[in-house]
Amino acid sequence: SITKERTEVILQGTSSLDPNDPAAVWEEFDFKCKPGNLKKRPCFISPYHYRLDWLMWFAAFQTYEQNEWIIHLAGKLLAQEEETLSLMATNPFAGRAPP
């Protein structure tokens, strides 16, 4: 055990024209090996780690100002950049307008 409390960064997008609307549906971008769903079996690729997933784990212990790359990652996800989307397990906006 590394910490007693589990904190994590979750990246989500919405197709809603008004993201502040309480009825807006937010959809999560899933990572290949980042812990998320507690009912999902953990990814096992020992002795390696997916770098982005590993960085996301550490980013949860700091602010986004200390991890400016997260802002760039979010921008690339919003632009639906193929290279960035290839790092993700799922794209909830595949075949649809970008978030």
C-alpha cells in the first residue's frame, strides 16, 4: 500500500451545449491501465507501466499547475487527435461530434 486514501484524476467530456446544465451528460475517457472502475480486474503488464496512466496516478497527488501537461492532454482529447486517442482504452465520442 502506498497511500491510505485513493485520489485520482478523471477526464470527462460532454456533448451538451451548456456544460453547466445539470442535465448535461458527462462521459469518461478510459485509460488502458489506470485504476478506475473498482469492479474491473487490474491491468497486469509487469514489469512495465503505461506511461500516461502512471503519470495520471502521480498527478492526483498534485494540482494541475504542477502538471501542465494535463491541460495539453485535455486539449488534444477535445480536438479528437488520433495519436492521443490511441493512448486511451475508450473514446466515448467515437463516431460523434467532439466534446
